[in-house]
Amino acid sequence: MTFTQAHLLGIEHLHPSEITVLLDLADQYVDLGRAKHKHSDALAGLTQVNMFFENSTRTQASFELAGKRLGADVMNMSMQASSIKKGETLIDTAMTLNAMHPDLLVVRHPHSGAVDLLAQKVNCAVLNAGDGRHEHPTQALLDALTIRRAKGRLHRLSIAICGDIAHSRVARSNIMLLGKMENRVRLIGPPTLMPSEISEFGCEVFEDMREGLKDVDVVMMLRLQKERMDGGFIPSEREYYHRYGLDAEKLSYARPDAIVMHPGPMNRGVEIDGDIADDINRSVIQEQVEMGVAVRMAAMDLLARNLRATPKGVMA
């Protein structure tokens, strides 16, 4: 089994065997992260540039830490105060970057497809750290690693994704990944927060939380994406919590050993009860953060190997 991708733009292009290769390597990096000496030289001599056109705390810190642990020179470009604000196009930004000869480019952008466009214009490996409502591949991969480590497998599980499906790139990437690995995926949420093309996703759809959570192995909560909402999608946060917020009573419908996940940042008392989020027997939310660093280390390591094996200027 090999990983053949030149970029990591989404889950859509990955073969199940490539997902397994990446997760297996990430498992090794979890051990490295827990060791006293946390450094490797897998990216020694390479330059990693982080370009975040959208605010990010967890993902940017995770990518930066991953690069530094692998020995890369890491540069963070503050895109909020950049030339883009002065009118520079994305293509011009790509040309400027090319002149600096980076090896790995990590991009988060508010518009779907922008990262793909950049990947076509630069001579380096590009990692999508989230583009609009489209995809967030490393989040889906870290969720998959968390599930695999907690459950001992990543196939034939019943997984519920709950909340704001319509605006969530995390949900899209997870639906694709979990589907490729042969899991049963359920989507739970109000009709206003379901995408219009929901029937094409190949998932079971539930409006009632209790019915949807019945006998599931994994409960994946989503953040309400208020910044992407332009209208009244929910009556109020209080009403939303009453119907779709995860509390002990709703969780009791899932399997007794079901795990609880959330990509963060959490709105306690809106999407999830604080006691459930902090329950060390059910919640794997802190593990997700730890797996995030390991998965991003594995992704950059694999892309760097392919980069070194490709003649300069012949990027796919």
C-alpha cells in the first residue's frame, strides 16, 4: 500500500488504502508526540508556509507544531493584514510564493475551491486546512484516527453526525471518509441545517435526535457555524439545545460504549452539555486535538516523500 498524492486537497481523491497508510503512520507519530524527545528530521531542510485567510487557533497551531516536530522551517503568513487586503489576487499571491520556493503550503480559505486553484499554480505540495463549506481533510483524518484507536477498527461502525450539516466542511469530509471505509453514517439535525443535496450523500437522515442516536457507536457533534449563516436557521440557541444539544438523556439512546466527539471550538450549553464534553469515559475531544498533530505530521511526511521523488517543477 502506498500514498501517491502530490497534494492533500480533500478526502474525495483518496483511496481507502491511502487513508490506511496515512493513519498507520500517524499512529507512529502519536508515540513520538508522547516521547520525551519529540523531534524527527523527516522534513529537515524543507520550508513549510502556513497561509490562513480565515481565523484559526487549533488547526494553525497544530500544523505549526507538526512541521516543527518534523524539522521543517515553518513560516506563518498573516493573511488578514496581507497584500490580499490591498487588492492582490490569489493567483498573484501564488506567483509571489513560487518565487520563495516553499516545499509545503498549508492553506485555509473562506471560499470553496480556492485551495485547489492555488495548488494548480504553485510548485510545491499543498495541504487544504479548510476551504469554505467544501472540505477539511485533516480534520476527517484525525477523527478517523481517534475512532480507530478508541474502537479498534474503522469499518462497520454506526456513526451519527449531528447539528449544522449544511455549513460544515468537517461533515462533508467525514461523510466521504467514513463512507469509503464502509461505515453506516447517520445525519441528525433540523431541516434548515441539512444541505439541499442530502439524498446524494448515501446517509440515513433523522430530524429527531433520540431516534437518530439509537444504538450508534460514535456521536459526532458539530459546531453551529454562525459566521456562515445569513438568516434565521434556528429559532434560538436555547431551543436548539433543547432539541439537538447532546445531554446525558439523549446520549442514553446510543450504545453504552459510544464515544462523543466534537471538532472544536465548542459552544457549551448549545451543541453539547459541559458534563458530557468533560466525561473521560465517553468524550474523546481532547484525544482529537492530540491526534490532529500526529495526522498532520503524517500527511506532511508522506507528501514530502512524494515531493522528493518528483523532479522539480513537475508537480501534478
